[in-house]
Amino acid sequence: LYGITGSLGIGFNVFGLGVSGQEGAEIVVCLAVSVLAEVDVALDDCHLVLVDDVATVCNLCDDDALAVEHNLVVNDLDELPHTIIRVERIQTGIQQINALLPNLKTNPDFIFQNAMNKILYGNNPRVVELNEETLANADLATIERVYRELFKDAAGATLRIVGNVDPETIKPMIEKYIGSIAKGKKASKVNKANNISIAKGIIDENVAIPMETPKSTVLQVYTAYMPIDTKTEVSLEIAKYVLDMIYTKTIREEEGGTYGVGVAMVGQRTPQERVIIQASFDTNPEQAPKLCELAIKGLKELAENGPDEEKFNMAIENFKKNIPESRISNSYWMNNLSQYYDYGIDYDKEYEEAVNSVTPADVKAVLQAVLAQNNFIEITSAPKE
């Protein structure tokens, strides 16, 4: 897609299916390359920033896909091939993380994060804890080996370009720099047996953590495995919008128990079709049990009754306002390209149609379908006595 109105630059994405079958390989890359970007270590994605001061490259690895994304301003187009890995920054970053580890290991939030990952993902070996042993694997030789394994050629890859660039200007550069990548013989296949899945069933875990300032962190996660379409995604967006308002009134304002409840509701099409609903908040240990009950009650009542007319209309009007504003960004159209080529749908058209046709009954039905599967995990931290 070229000539996106209001866009300040271009973005391109080289995307292909398939991931390494090597247990924990993603985390090795992630740990080392994340220090280049000076970003937090993420367990699900690997983000690499190779800096020539003008361009950003992100190498992404998740359960079922590999991608290289590049974003730059139009005037920097000639810098496209000149990003490099700065070895000294990798070494410096690893040294910095090693220096931080002793304090991290006693940080209550860090301890809770590790415990949460083990509980949520059933001790999946691909969800690796940041510690001295893991960091020792993040040497340059390992990074290069895994990187070359994952991105060794262009077999099965698709190049997607979005932005206000002249096709005739960029075409020879793509031919030269992308066309020169080894073709490869066979595209990678998705190893569906190697997915990171959230544990099923009812799980209630309390994590006792040494801490100087007493607090409780609460995480509630609902999952359901069901068909995902655009109207389902819009219904979940509306449910999140409404539940935010419900929690603000009940948990924050009436109970005064937390600064706010973080709510997330997503429908995922890959690697498995599923819905994930999440609520999280910090509070004092004394109020945690009651606030947990209120959070559960708020979602269940929304599923039982659906959103009221006022809150539903507020959500719809906000979504309608955001549609034209979203259409001026590169990231929006890159996502639409991905939806079209990955799933065969015109997401821009389907999304607007769904916003104009969705009803409170649709929202109610989706939430009831999620809760009916009885997959619920609640993890609560508390001071260790």
C-alpha cells in the first residue's frame, strides 16, 4: 500500500510461518537483543533494534511466525541496508543485566512475574526465567546461531510495504537488497505441538513473597477456545470498554481499593483460536479478597445482563470516532494487509461493518461463551510472614 495520507514514513514487513523447534531458543535471542533496544525483556516476542541512528529493525519470533519489520522516515530510505549489530553494546548490556540480577531476584514484582508465568503456562519449558544460567546462554555466538537458524533465507516469506513512498523509487532497492536474500529450498512449518498454551481448568494460587511494603497483586485470566471473527473481536472491545467503567466505579471509587484495574480482552486467530480475558490490579492485602470477588462479579453480571444502553452507546460512538483517525497510520494498514493475506479478510471493511451492526446481545453471547468453558486462573500475591 503506497501513498497513505498523513503518513510520515514507510514500514515494511518480511513475514513467514514457522518457528524453531529448539526449546527456549527464543528467550536466548530475546535476552541478548533486548539490551540493544534498552527495552524490557519479553518472553513471547524478541525485539531487536539495530541502530544507525535513522532506522529501526525488529526481528519478531512468536508461537507460529517469524518476521522482520523495518520502520524509517522517507528521507532515510537509502539507509535501509546499513543497520548493523553493535557487538560492544551486546556485551555491555549483558554485563548490566548481570549487575541488576541480585536486586531483581528480591524484587516482589519480579518474583510474582516468574511465579505467574509458571502457573499460567503450566511450567512450559519455553517460558524461561531470567537468571544467571539463562543469561550465560546469551553470548554472541549463540545469538548468531539462533538468528541464522530462524532467518537464514526467504523461503515462504512475504514482503509487505506500507507508506507514502513512490513504488518506482523503492522497487530497485527491494530488488537489490531483499532480492539478494537466499531463496531457500523449503519454507518452515508451524510446530503446533510446541505452542505456549495457558493452563486450562480452575486454578487458584496464592504466592507468598518477602516484601518491605505490604501489597497484593491480583491477576485473573479467563480463556476459551472458540471460533474468532471480526464481530467477536468488536464485541470483546465493547466488553472491555464497559468493564473498565464498571471496575472504575465499583473497585476504585466505591471501595477505594486500587488506583485502577487493568483489563484486556482479545480474540486470537493463531496459533489457536481463543479468547483471553484478563483483569489485574494492586491493592493492600486486607482488601484483596473482597476486590477479587468484585472483579469476578462485575464480569459475570456483564455476561448475564449484557451492557446497558448508555455504556454500549458510549463505546460505539468512541469506536466510530476512532475509525477514520486510525486510517492515517502505517501500522493500521500493515495490520490490515496481514489480516488479508493471513486470513483472507478485508479487516478495514469488516471492522466498520461490525461496529455498525453489533448489538448488546452479541456482547452478552460472547462473554457467556467464554465463561461457559470454565477456564479461570486467579493468582494473588501476599507478604510472606
